[in-house]
Amino acid sequence: MARILPLHGKLWVAGMVWRDYGTRPGGARLRAEGRLAHATHYARYPGRPQSAAFITISRTYARGGLNSLAIATAAVLGPLTYAEFEMGGGDLWVIATDEDGELLPGSDQFYDGETIVTLREALDGQSYTSRQTIAEADLEAWFSRLGPASITLHPVSLRTLYTVLATTAVIGLVAATGWSLYSAHEAEWLARARREAALRNTKPSIAPSGPAEIVTACMQAITPITPHSHGWVLESLQCDQSGLNTRWMRAGGTLLDAPHGHISSNADTDDLLTTIHPHPGRAGTPLQGDPIRLFVGMLQEAGITPAITSGKTQNTGPAREMVQVITIRFPWPADPRAIAWNSYPRLEQVSLRRTIMTADLKPSTGGYDITALFAITGATP
């Protein structure tokens, strides 16, 4: 929650939610994210167009001249500094800066004795050259060092823009009435041309991707992921032909900083599904022999003991063949691409799972939990 603080003849605002977008975000994006977060206004970081913040504030304060307490404080602290300010009532206000002196995720927020522990753990991996704690009795003297840090607030509401658009639409309607008589015949001709082109340009069928192509696409999607992002940590992931699903845990950040996935009921976890793009087809030549014995033998040579389960289902094809579904689940400590997946006949699906961070925010030392599904027609191998 934002707070307005009168200090040394100026009005300062603290408690804004800052985000670094990498590149300058457009106003439409900031307004949309602001409405999603139930904010009333957004502001850009002066001199750093890639950063912006959201705030809920009354119109009276929004129209007045406000200064960002976080920006001014970060300028005094300098790069790679972590500072906790005792604001009274048991509240701590935190500012943490990176090597460029910019605000780190979790900065400009108020914490109590419980939530500050989570923030400290989340920021523990950052190397600071200075750590400070400013007592409540010293706040006025400390803040007297601050220079102006004026910010401009922009409303997230589009009411004014909608009024302009409505007026423009009325004017445009008059012009459109005359134009529509001329364009009706042309539109009919274009529609006929599109139908004829669609008949000529039928898309060729795409061969389904093999298990090796699926695994490669999964790893290409997994590798660039950073396990810490804006106060959220990657808890676990799962990837198969349907896509890559990542589960994120809140560790000092807010919902504004979370990936745009499915939020849990308490807003502390976020499930994000990402589409993968495997190459079509199944490259390579399958081995000759019993597929289950071949695959399990490979695992045993690697010192791995798998868990094997099987079941039967009836094929719906004309031959009404019996299909035996055999599932092999096993731990894999290395890169899954090291397995020659396409060498094993009847291997239909592969699913990769991995725990990245434990519930107490400690890195997991385990590898991948892999499930391979074989579909064997006819007799049991």
C-alpha cells in the first residue's frame, strides 16, 4: 500500500510496485497491467524508460507534485546497497540496488517481522557492498539528504480516450455510409478471390514429432529460464508434447511481478504454460529387438533402476488390435538429450519433470524424473 509522506516541504510517495521490462513498455501495456492490479495510476522511472511502477492513489494527490522516495533514496545509497528503514509500528521499508544503482525487485515495499525474512532470503544471492539499517529516530536526518525525484502519474483509466473515440466514431459513421456503397461490390470480389485462393493453397500434412524432437524442444525452452525473477522463484517444471509448464513461488515479489499464468487461490504460486516448437518428423533409425528390453537395458547399463507398469486397451481401428501400454519411470541425473530416444521403437511419449526449488527456498539437488510411454500392439513383449 502506497504512503504519502510530507518531508522538508515536499510530498513523497513510498510503496510503489516497480518493474523492469527490459525495453520501454508502451502506455497501453502499462494501463492494462495497472487495471489488472487494481491500480489507479502508473509512473515511469525518470531517465530509465524500461522501468515503471504502479500505485493506487486519490485524485487529489495524483494531481499534485509528488516525488518518489525510492528513487531519491537509491540515488543516495548508490549501487549494490541494501537498506532497511524502520518506519514505525513495526514496519520496515526496504531499498535494494543492483550494480547500476537501479531498484531490485522487492524494493520500495513495507514489510513486517515475518515477510522481511522471506525477502532477505530471496535477495541473499545478491552481493552487496553495503548493508544499512536506519532507525526510526534517525529518519528525518537521513531523509534530509535526499534530492528531488519528481514523477509524473498517468491514469490507467481510458475514460477520456473513450470519449474522444466515441466522438470520432460518430464523424466516421457519416463518411462510412457513403463509402460502404462503393466498397460493397469490391468486398464481394475480394471474398470470392480469397475462396478461390484457399482452394488452390491447401496445406500439406505435417508429420508428428518423435520423442527426441519433443525432448530437444523441451530443453530448448527450459535452458534459458532464470530460477529467480522479480521476487518469484521457480519451484518445479514439467514438459511433454503439450508444452512446458513451470510453477513459480512468491519470494518477496507481488502479483504484479508474477508470470502471466494461472494464479493459486492464495496468490503465492503461479503456473505458466509455454508452447514448445519441436521439429516435425522422427529422425533416426529404430533398433531391432524388444523395445522394452532395449530401453530398460540401456537404463541398467547407466546404473538406473526404473519402475515399470503396464496395462491394456483396445484399439479402435478396423483390426480391433489389442494395444499394451507400458510406462517406464526413472530418475535421470544428466541432460535428457543424452538418451537416443528415437532409437527405441514403439516409444510414443516422453514427459520430463524436475523440482528446482524446495518449499524452504533451497535449491534441489535432484535431476529429472522421466516417464516414457510405450504402445505395443499384438502380443506382450
